[in-house]
Amino acid sequence: MKRFSILFFLVLVCCVLFIRGRIFLESSPSSIKLEVEDAINRGFDGIIVYVDLNENRTHYTAGWKNRENKIPANPDALFKIASISKLYISAAVAKLVYLERLSLDKTLVHYIPDLVGRIENTETITLKMLLQHRSGIPDFIDHPEYPWGEPPMSLRETLELVLDIPADFGADKRYKYSNTNYLLIGEILDNTLGYSHHHYIQDEILRPLELNNTFNLLSEVNLDDVMSGYFVGYDLDIKQNDYIIPGGSMVAKAKDVGAFLRALVDGSLLNKEEQEIFSSISKYDHTGLLPGYQSIARYHQDIDAVVVQFINTSGRNSWAKSESVYKRIVQILKRKN
């Protein structure tokens, strides 16, 4: 009787797993094209997906580039890539560390001495900690008075939001994402170079890779070329709202972001030593989020694929839905490869 009960239990488990598998397969999309089109039914205004798989590069689009004027989404639209910009800054840092113009182990007080007494632990926070979000410096966007409707047009004005307040934790004690880290890295780069790090990224990263549709700032482009941005519950296009903070300010086409990420992976951007430095400070993926804009750029090593997704709707639970769409697209790629 006991043996029969165990056997019955095992058969029951197998049946449950089989049924769940059938349900999963039936609910999974049959193609990326259909998944992208279905994303619009989930409440998104527009979507662009770029896939680089086995040297086959494909775009998928659905919805609107501009909802008011009924302009369809298209792969050539520029997009605010938000925090995906941090990958470009990390690549710039890797190059300068290799040239010994920067050191990952030097501290914040070394690079920006006037922050002593204004930010806690400047004597122990290193450049590497800033890059890896282990500094404990509060995130300025968490400040209750951060003006999302009209973001500050001065880096110092933004930094003032977190000066003279306690650290979230001690240097290198744990991980907590903070945009303030990259604001400070931008200043460190500018001070080290003696000119804007935007020019360095242009000269050492964008131009060599022929990324002619990637820009450091929204002010560098024609707004008509930018995909409109929408926030749930707010009717107007908000693409004109500028965001200038290092690590969040860049604008690009999906194809350019994909080409940049592929170059990071395959060694066509960084030499061997630079690659080792980059790998020690950053992953080969990032997401981005600004009002009206959600972006994901990831390298999937198991199938050697770069997948970039842009969605021009944010707010409420749209980030969770965006991640769900992205995961389903990757599932399709993995099933077919």
C-alpha cells in the first residue's frame, strides 16, 4: 500500500508538470512579431525591439511614434535611453583606467576634494564603489522635492539635493542603486580630461563604432526625430523634458544601442586589458527609465544574442509589463535556438 501511494504521488506530479508545460507553451507567443503587436494591447503607446542573433539583425515595431499625429512607431526613431547611458560611461572609465589617467581604488576625496564634509565617507568611497553602486550615497531622485516635471538644468543644483544628509550605509557595505554615483563619475571624468566627457565618448566610443545616431544630450537632436513619451494618466507628450545628468542623458536609435552592446561583448571596442577592467566594474546589460521612456538592453550569452527594447509609456505597473514582454521575447529566441 505504501509503495502504491508513492507511485500514485509520482504519477500525479508528472501529470501536473505536463499540464503546466502545456499551458505555458499554449500561452507563450508564437513569434516576436506577434508578441510586439500584443504589447500594444497591454496599454503601451509604442514599442521598438531590435534583435541581433547569429549575425541576423532584425527590428520589430508596433503602436505609435507620436500618438497625437498618428505617426507609427519606426525603428529609425531616436529614444531617450536613460540609464543605459551608464554603460557608455563605464566603457569610458575602463579606457581611462587602462591609460592610468584614472584609478578604481582612488577615493572620492581625491577626485573631488570640495565634497569633504558635504558627502559622508568621501575618504573611503572609491571610484569602483561609485561604478558599482556600493557608495551609500543617497539617490537624488528619491528626494521628495526632485522636480520631475522640470528636471534641473544644472548638475550642481541636482547634487545639492543630497549634500549634507546621512549616507544610506557605509562605503562598500552593500549594493544600492543611486544615480548620484554617475553624476559624480561624470564630474570626475570632466575634471580628469579637462573637457566634457561627452566629447570623449563621442571621440573614443561613438565615432570609432560609427554610431552616428547616438547622442549625449537631447539638445543635440531634432525633437521631431525623437519618439514621443507618455506617462499613464497624463495626456500630453513629454519628450521635450530634458534630462542632463551623466549616466541618464543619452539619446539613440535601437540599432545603435545594439551595435554598441555587441561591440562591448566581441572586443571590437575595448582591447583585452580594457575588457578585463570593464568586466570588473560592469555587467553587459542595463535598463533605463525616465518619464515616458522605458528601455532594456541585454546580452544573452547562452544564445549569443543582443536584445534591445524601447517602450514609450511609463507609470503605474508599466515597468513590470515591459519586463514581461521582454522576457517573452527572449523565450521565443531561446526556443528557436
